Amino acid sequence: MRFRPTAKALFPELEDRELTPRLEGKPSIEIPISELPVRKAKSQATVDAILYLNRYPSATGSLIRLPAGTATLRARKELYSAGEIREKHEKVLEALSDIPTYELHYCHLDDAIWLLDFLVQGECAG
């Protein structure tokens, strides 16, 4: 998992983590999934929705449906591949264009959990 350095202000668990320099110049905090307290993991999953988290102090808690194709456009901006590899990446990203995409604005974790429950019960359940 990769976090921006500002995540330390939101997640005290990251405080002791060092920044990892990235090829594209954006420093990050990187944590191997194997270090997370996950007991079981599946090798495959179905993606019912894509969610962008936006946590900030004045957020009151809202879940905003984004236009179709938003996930593909955002992910495309992060690609650093070129040539044939980029073409393959672009093709894979097209699979994201039909998946419902949301942005979750929140300050308090309880608000985020309530909104995620609402999303799962309403959108993803059927």
C-alpha cells in the first residue's frame, strides 16, 4: 500500500514509517501488504465499486457518485509506462470505465463507515 507523506497526520500508525523516494519524484510511505493484519486473502475479487477517499477536517460526510469513466481517467494520469506496455495498461484500465465510482468526503471514521455501509447495502447489494 502506498500513502502520501501527509497521511501521517491522519493515521498515527504511519508516524514511524520512512518515506520511500519514487521514480517519478513523489515521495511515499510504502507498506508491504504482508505487514498488514490480514488473516486471509483471496487471489481474485469482483470489483463492485471504486471509491476515492477524501478526508479533511471540515468534511461533514458525503458520498458523491462520479461520472462514468472517472476511474479510468484518473488511473491513466498515473501511468508511467510507454510503448507496448502502456497500450496494455490502457486496455486493462478500460475495464474500470463501467464500474460505479464514488468520492467519499469525511472527517470522522464513524461517518466514513456509515457511508460505506450505505453504499454496500444500496449500490453493491443488488
